[in-house]
Amino acid sequence: MEDRSATAFHDIGLYLCRAPDGELGLRVLVGGGMGRTPIVGTVIREFLPWQHMMTYVECILRVYNRYGRRDNIYKARIKILVKALGAEEFARQVEEEWALAKDGPGTLTEEELKRVSAYFTAPDYEPRPADEGEFERRIAESRGFARWAGRAMRPHRVPGYRAVVLSLKKTGVAPGDATAEQMEQVADWSERYGFGEIRVSHEQNLILPDVRAGDLFTLWEQARKAGLATPNLGLLTDIIACPGGDFCSLANAKSIPIAEAIQRRFDDLDYLHDIGELNLNISGCMNSCGHHHAGHIGILGVDKDGEEWYQVSIGGADGSAAGHGRSAIGRVIGPSFKAEDMADVVSRLVEIYLENRETGEHFVDTVERLGIAPFKAGVYGTPVRTKKEPSEGVVADA
Ligand code: SF4
């Protein structure tokens, strides 16, 4: 099971699923969030038939409106209320409220579903199974293409098509940045090779959702020339980073130079692929726009006496396949580091993982199995400068 929307880190998370009899519904989570109080959401209903989505969510909001801390901006979040009441009591109150609202006017009907669905018509796909042979031939001929395809492509429900992720994580470019010229090219490809659609992922990459298999090789060649085909998706240099102190007035520290230093350190593709799946996320302050809490390695910029320091956590997970669908908050390994030491710190964490990993284990699995102690010992055993008790300078909660 994979969650591509980090539903466990939202005030209300709705995860589409099917009951054993095939009925479509939702798993309902509440009380997730990051910021100063990072919490993984709790499931309060394992299965809610889709017709009741609106009435059930309304009941969650009613309970929040009744008891939530709207008097205090720092505590005005569902996660704070769920923590105060306890998830079980919160769920009990929602169910009690819903017993009155169920089957009310907000209940969704087949007619309403059809009306809304009409705005989302499927593209005019032309299944071309023959394209698969051409694609396989190209894969066999070109190692570069095969390596890119292995990271950038996702299966498609229509035979002969793939979803393609374009990496905005080239070394030396701020994670998630694209120039106007690159965006023009992506727009052009979306029309030439797809149906004019481009999506943006929370990992800060671009997705062309409907590319014909026979066009993949040509797309790769063009994306490579445009600097949008680095085969690093899901790997250590596919860093999520907030704008940090270069642009954001709330920042405690810069994010982008830290991302760049790590990208340069891990610029060897063979080494990067050997390390395997590893999510590294950076936030410039506790507001957590870079989702550092959910990174397998999370880096948080902190301020101490006007200086920029970086706190490191490991073992976070955002529900995606790399963490086997788990959602977790990373654990801080110890005192913070100076900017110029961050690439060394990440290198040490990776080395400790490589020394200890078992067959098939991702970085986050090894942290889960061993705990943070060996990583902590390995990192603080090296001569890096550290600072105790960094201040966080929090402005708001996320
Ligand atoms: S995490 Fe902090 S520094 Fe980064 S964008 Fe958000 S508010 Fe700004």
C-alpha cells in the first residue's frame, strides 16, 4: 500500500480504499500535522462508504468547532484537539454527531457523482501494444535510458502508456526550480506526447501523466538536453527543500545551499543508485514547509544567537513506498551542526547505513531495525562542530 499524498500529515486525511466486497470508500484519519507539534494522524474510521464523505467530514469539523482552541492561533489545529481529548474520545464524538447527520442532505448520490465526474473525462487513449516492443528494444540498447526509465516511469492503467516524472533536482539547481524556458518545453511535451496535462508532486517534480511508450525514448533525449532527466527520483539527491533563508522572511537558516552541498557530495550516479531509496527533506524553520519531519533524513534550520545551525533527524516516513507505506516522525539524533558540516554528516549517516544494511533494506528500514543509536554514535564520533539546545524561533504551526 502506498500513500502519495502524505494523508497522515493532514488535519483530515482521506484515503480511498475498497472493502473486501469491492465497495469504494475512505479510510478516515484526523489530527496529523507537522510544525512545532509533529503528529502522525490517527485512523478514526477504517472504512466509510464514499456517499458519506461530506457528512462525516462535516461532523469532524463540528466537533472541532465545539472544542477546538480557536482562542489561540498556535493551538487552533485539529491535531491539538485530538491530542487533548484522545483519539478514541474524538472518534466517539464524531460518530455520535454523525449518527444524527448520516443520510442527511449532504449525502452524496450516484447522480451527483456522475455530474461531477463529467468534468473529468478521460483522455482519448489509443492503446498501442506494439509500442511496448519498441520501448523494450530501446531499454536493451541504452543503459542511460534504462537507468532513467527505472526511476522516472510509473505504470499506467492503459496498455502502451506510462506516467513520467521529470526531475527538477539537477545538481547545482535549487530543488524544485525550473526556468521559464524549461516550463515552455514541458508544456510543449505535454501536448506532443500526452494530452496537455502537467502535474506537480509534493516532492517538487513535474509529472507528464499520459506518455505513449513509443515516445518515451524521444522524450528522454529531449528532457536530458533540457536538464530535466536526472535519474535520481526517489534517491538521496531528490531532495525536498523549502526556499529557506534565501527567500523566506520566516526562516532561521538557509535550505538551498545545504541541498546543493549534499547534491554535489552525492553526484556519482552509481553510488547514488547503490544507496537506493532515501528521502531527504530540508526546512528552514520549524514551520516545516520542507516536510523534514517525514524525511528518512530530515534537516531543520535553527537559529542560535543569530547563527545558522542545522538539526538532523532520521527515520521519518511519509506513507510512500520507500517507507513501505508507513508514516512516522523522524527522531532527532543530537545537537545541531554548522552548515559547512552538513554534507559530512549526511555522508556519515549513509556510510553507517551501508555498513549495516541487510539485503533489500532501505535506509529507513535499517533505522527502524537498529534505532538511532548506531547512527548517532557514528556521526558524533567524527570531528564535526555541534551546538547544544538550539532555539527554534517558531512563528506558526504547520
Ligand atoms: S519552513 Fe520556514 S523557512 Fe522554510 S519556507 Fe516554511 S516558513 Fe519559510
